[in-house]
Amino acid sequence: TMNRMSTTKGVSSSHMEGDKADTKSQRPKINADRLSVAPMMAWTDRHFRYFFRLMTRHTKLYTQMIVDDTLLHQRHNLTRFLGFNEIEHPVAIQLGGSDPEKLSQCAEWCEEWGYDE
């Protein structure tokens, strides 16, 4: 007769159960940089990012590309372009442009708004 503790591979079931518990405690901490949601124009807006954050905390979220001139010409409307919900962290913003001074100004605003990158 077969011993109740053994399996077809010759490993005891009690040993396997112990491995499951040990494996769970030995799992590496997930770094948010390991999985990122790619920015997609007209898709990764603040509502999309909020929805994705509800699904997992283990990913970095990115904004759509925002051109520096857009922010500079829409200073009165920065909430529309830079606003996000605190639940979205970690969240990175993408700025586009070719003028270092304009990009610098926009980067300062993004930092003030609380973007992680």
C-alpha cells in the first residue's frame, strides 16, 4: 500500500504545504518599475489611470505626452492637463518639447503638482 503522506513524485504532502507557506513569505517585493502601463494618446488620461490603479498598486502609470507649449498657453487650465488623483501614485508625466527653458518651467509645475517622475 502507498503511504498517505507521499505523492506520485515522492514528496510528502506535508512538505509541499510547508513550501507553499515558505514561498509566500520569500516572494520578492514587487518594484513598481517592473511593470509599467504604456502611455497611449487619447487613452491614458486620468480616468484610465485611476481605473488601472484600482486593479493593481504594483505598476507605474504614465500620462499621455503633454507638449510644453500646451501647458504654457493653458496656464489658466493646468488642472485639465496636470490634475490627477492621489491614488494614481506612482505616476510619471511625459513632457515633450525642444526648448530647454520651456521644458524646465513645465517640469517645475509638474513637480509642484506632485508627479513622481
